[in-house]
Amino acid sequence: MTSEQIAEALDLTAKLMELHGENPFKVKALSSAAYRIDKSGIELDGKTREELEKIEGIGKGIAAKIEELNITGTTQELAALLEKTPSGVIEMLGIKGIGPKKVAQLWKELEVETPGELLYACKENRLVELKGFGAKTQAAIVKSIEFSMANKGKFHYATVEPYAIALVEFVKKQIGSDLVSLTGEIRRKGIIIDEIELLVGAESISMDGFDNPLNIPVAVTVCSPEEYYGALFSSTATPAHLKQLEHLNLVIPTNAKSEEDIYASVKLPYIQPELREGRGEILLAQHNTLPELIDVSDLKGILHCHSTWSDGFHSLEVMATTCKEMGYQYFGICDHSKSAFYAEGLKEDRVMQQHAEIDTLNTKLGSFKILKGIESDILYDGSLDYEEDVLKSFDFIVASVHSVLKMDKEKATQRLITAIENPFTTILGHPTGRLLLSREGYPIDYKKVIDACSANGVAIELNAHPYRLDIDWTWIPYCMEKNVMISINPDSHEKDSMTDVKWGTIAARKGMLTKEFCLNAFSLQEFTSWLQRKKR
Ligand SMILES: [Zn+2]
Ligand SMILES: [Zn+2]
């Protein structure tokens, strides 16, 4: 092994020992030996144990480990440590600004097992109150993880969009023409993006001077102005969409004047870029039944937000007044329920106190209304988190899974269905618990879950946090077919992220959601009468 590899192996051993709370003196000896070897660059391969022991800073124990590394490529000790540590936790050891002790604390106290889960925990402010952490550390961790995620080559749509829009403007200015557009996946508003695809109707462009701090790959295609719309058309759609058009004998003209013209040439209405996936949109277009897609301006209320009553950053009053100032008619607070101890979930007496505060605030807010909600944990057996008399006191209940995420499909599905069948459940929250680019979510039988919602009049959340977007948009058509309402909820833990409903709406449009099927596109009156009907 090279000295660098040996240093790395010793350093990892030290970190894992510290993570598992082993003897601090051993840890110290190992990590300083690793540091010395790395810095000195001294050749260790082929040296006998006696020779190794004579090197300064390497004692008997470490010499034996180096010998073992040289012979087997690892040590039994390291292998055993790796064995008992989840791979995501090992990845977390690489995050700048937190040592093994803090990683252990996050792992044990917050049950965070991957950098992605940690990032999400930061976004939920869960590190601020954690002993030895705080707002500054939390911010540093976010920066570090986002950076390494960015370097892994995949990005959340919300991360890329601002740069993509800026890039279009940058190029438009440069060439003095409007023949510049995003294209491909990002124009179709896919929820995960690996590059910004740009089409330009000009001879050439230069990217010099464009600020791309996240180093998002940019793929530029240039074409002549005459070819622009044809190229835009064929580079936007998925192969499936194009193939289906071929069956209609579409020939893309080289000098089309617009995309509308191209669709019109096979007697189709214009199809929105985000729908060009080849998932049934062409058939709808043929029958002239393409739905009118929901717009973020259709939303009339905000549901599922947190406040300082549980793990939110802003008070209930600040959250509600911000929501009102944004022009909404109602705000449904959903702090965590009592089992979410890590998030200071509300015990019964706190629920009553919060309701009293809501009543007081509502007298001051005019026609705007705060609705009494809760994000009730779905317990292991599918039951909700309070007794009936407490459940009864809420206007609505979002039921979500937050613990015991490792379940097989059958168990997870049954757990959700039990919760859906509970007469107090109004909305099923983030149905799979996925975190895009970092946690897959537990497997569920979507059809069974949606069918159960349909049978019980329960709405399904499209969690609008750009790392969740859960329920996946591909299931929205089935929800609508089954008359299941979708609620686009920001799950905000602070006032400024209520605007996340934008990301939820973008995903919902891909799923062809119309405002009629969106629960929080209801006016306050429509929503309250929907709740009353549901209660009956
Ligand atoms: Zn939740
Ligand atoms: Zn929540």
C-alpha cells in the first residue's frame, strides 16, 4: 500500500473508533500516526515490523497494523468497525465541520443515517437545539453537504432553476436575440436534473463571465435561427413522446415558425413542455382533452406548516400573518404530535393551549383563518398519535410516518391503510418518506394506498419541499381517476419556505393536476365545507 492509503486507513480506523466511543488514547495515537505518515510521505511498503517500530510516532501497536495493511489491504479491526457502521454514517464522517463524536450524536439521537437525511434535518432546524450544535454549525453543515451533492452530478430542480433562468438571460443579452431556451429535462421540469441543456439560435456563444458557483454542467447546442423551433421541439421531448408523434406521421419541418405550428401540422393542440413525456398526453391531445394545468396562483390556502410550538423556527403568529400577507385565505398549522419527541411534539395539554392561541389570533385576523391541524405520527401499527377526544378537537389531521422507516412493502402499505381508514385522518402526509437524491423512502403499493384514500375520502399530500415532492407526480393521474384530492403542502418550518408550494405545483403540473383536484385550491369556505362533509 502507498503511505497515503495507509494513512487513510489508519485515519478511518481512528474516526470509527471515536464514533463508537472507544478508548480516546488509542484514537489519538492512531490519528496522529496517520497525520505523520501522510505529512512525511515516508515509504512504508516492504518494511519489516521492526523497521516500522523505529520510525518516530509509530509504536508497536501501529507497526503491527501497518504490517497487516501491507499484507491484507485492511485490518481485522477496521473490517469489524466498518461492519457495524451503516455506509451513510461513514459518508457523514466526510462532512466538513463535524467530527466523529458529533456524527455519533446525530446518528444516535436524531436517527440520521445519511448525509441527505442530515441535510433535511438541518432544513427542519433540528440541529439548532441539539447539544453542542447550534444555528452556525447547522448552516455550515448545509453548505458542506450541498456542495458535495452538487459534485455528485445530480441536482434538485429547485437548486438548478435560478441558474438556468439566469443563464438564459445571460445568453439573450449576449446575442441580442430571444432565440434562447432551456431544453431537454430541465425544460420538461424534471424533479432531478443532471445538466442545464440550452438551445441557442445563433452562430456561437461564450460562457465567459457566467457565474456558475455550483458547477452545474451546461450543455449548449447552437443552431441557425431558421432551425431553432424544430430543434427546440425535438430536444425538449422524450424519445417516447417523439416516437408516438412519428406514428402520426409527424415530420419536423426544418424551418418551423413555432412549436404550435409543428403540433398543428399533425392536427394537435400545443402540448406544454412539462407534459412531453410520452405518458398519455398525445392521446389526450388527439381527443382535445388535455387538462388545464394547475398554477401556483390557483392556491388559496397553505396547509401543513410547523411553528415554535414544535420544531419550527417562527411563531404561529408570524407564520400565519406571513401566510395572510402572501394573499392566502387560510393557514393550517400542523405541528408535530406527541410521539415525535425529537421535534418537541405536542402533548395533550399543549394541544389545548395551542388551540386557545389560535382562537385568540383568529379574532385578530379578519376573514383570514388559522385552522387547527396536527401532523400526527402514524405509529408502528398504523394508529394515530392521540386518543379520540383529542383527535376530535382538530379541524383536520395530516397523518405521516416519521419513525421505523425500514419496512417491507406489505407492512408499510398496511400501516398506511390503517391510518387512512382512521376516521380522523384528513390528509396522508408525504406517503413514502422519500428524500430525493438521498433516501429512497419505504416501498408502498401505490394503487392500494390510493384506493384506500378514495374509499375513505382522504386527500393525499404532494409535499412541496423540493427534496421530497412526495407523492410522486406519476401517480397523480391515478389519484384523479379515483377522485382523490391532492394537497400541495410546503411543510414549512420557517416563514420564508411557504413559497415552496411553487415546487410542488411544478411537480403537480407534470402529473396533469387541475385546480379542481387540488384541496388547497379550495377557497376557505369550500375547504371548510369539504372538511364538514368528510367529518360526517
Ligand atoms: Zn412530516
Ligand atoms: Zn411536517
